[in-house]
Amino acid sequence: MPKKKTRFVEAVPSEFLVPFDGGFRIKDTPTKPPKSKRDDGGNGDALLASIERMRKLQARLMAGDRHSLLVVFQAMDAAGKDGTVKAVMTGVNPAGVEVTSFKQPSEVELDHDFLWRVQRALPERGRIGIFNRSHYEEVLVVRVHPEYLDRQRLPELPEDLDRLWDERYESIRAWEHHLARNGTTIVKFFLNVSRDEQKKRFLDRVNDPEANWKFSSADIRERARWKDYMRAYEDALNATSRPCAPWYAIPADDKKFMRAAVADIIVRTLEAIDPQYPSVTDAERERMQEAVAELARE
């Protein structure tokens, strides 16, 4: 029996794809690339090749104006989200890309449901949207710090907060499925940095005067809750990695490999979308030829 065709672009295959069966385990997930792919210059070359392919695909995406791509980044502090966005998006048309960085919600945002602020930031058709942090903060940092729920003024809170997280997973799955069916392809990256590498990067920020501005004592406090965050990430990825909105757990201890891996998955997702330039009708071709003739007479 032939496979039923879906109305969305399905996840592209990858060794880093988080399975859809709930079997993802962070403790078994590498933070370092395979030995064969540790950087010898090959990762930099691979990144440049992906950027060139992405540039061409993005032009078709913008011209076709029927699909959009939403790229979500989540990670622990110092995993390299900002640097990855900068490296991977270098060379594409900035007019077709919009990056939204989600910080602590404002009072206006807290007066709406938790998906409201991300809904407003979705990319238009023909564009690539990038979320640096996202709606997943509501089942990650808020789960680790349930006291933040007090500011959300929810109608009621269940006695067992696990029920609340399950309800939010359900809302996220339904919302992402809705987006996928309506032309927004979603790809989500968990940049999986090790605790040891995070420590090293924090110390690098302290020792480099030009990087001091990146250091925050709050990051150190959050580091103390590492196990809580890992449990929250594991549960969230298991609950929300689906064919229409897959998660990829990318080893993040090697930044060059991480960026090359992210770029490759984004490019192959765009290829799966297969955006096309608009077709030109015979009447439009005739008008173009008339315009050429008129220009030739000048």
C-alpha cells in the first residue's frame, strides 16, 4: 500500500535527529563530534559549501513566496547559539531573514498565553525566521523555576505541575503541527554542550577583556541547576520531536563542527521544501518581449 502523503515537509535524516518514540536520553547523547569529523579544516569547508547552497535556495524561497522556514535554537548558556546563527547565516540575503531573541517576557506578554509572543514573531511566507530561545523556555527555565509561574497570572494551577508541563507539550505539538500544515517548516536545534566545556567557556569570558560583557553571574547560578535542566530538556525533546517539527541534538563542544552540522541540516530541509521560482505565463513573456523591443528603440 503506498505511503500516505503528508501536508508538511518531514524531518531530514541525521544521526543527530531526536527520535519520535520518546527514546531520547541526554546521558547517551554525545557532546563531541565523531573522531572522524573533528576539525581538520573540513568542517570550515563544509560550512562554506552549505552557505552557498543555502544562498541559492533562499532566493527561490523568497521568490516563490509560498513557504517559510522557522529555525529554533535552544541550549544551555555558552553553548554557542549567537555564534552559530551568525556563522550559518553569513552570506544569505538579510532581507529574507529575521532573528528574534526571546528574553524575559514583558508585562504585556505575560498578559497573554505563553505562545502569543512567539506567534507574533513567526516568519512571513518567503522568509527564514530564527528563534534564539523560544516558546520552549516555558517548559525549560520555567520548569526549573516554577516560581516564575506567579507572574503569569494563570486562571489556575494544578497541584501536580507535571500536568501543566504535559498540557504545554500538548499545546506546542498542536501549534507546531498547525504551522507545518500551513507552510511553515520547523527545524529545532538543541546545542548539546557538556558541563566541562561550559565551565571552560565561562572562564574564557572572564579572562578575555573583550568577552567580559558576555559574562553573567546569573549564568553561574543556573549552572548549579544543571541536572534539573537536563531532565527538563530530555522530557521536552521527547514530548515534542515529531516528523513535522523535529529536534536535532547537535554536539556543541566543537563549535566548527556544530556550525557545519546545523548548516547542513538547514540546507537539506530547504531542499526538501524545494521552493520554486514563480512560473511565467505566455502573456507575461509576450509583455517582456514588448518591453525588450521598447528598450531597444531608445
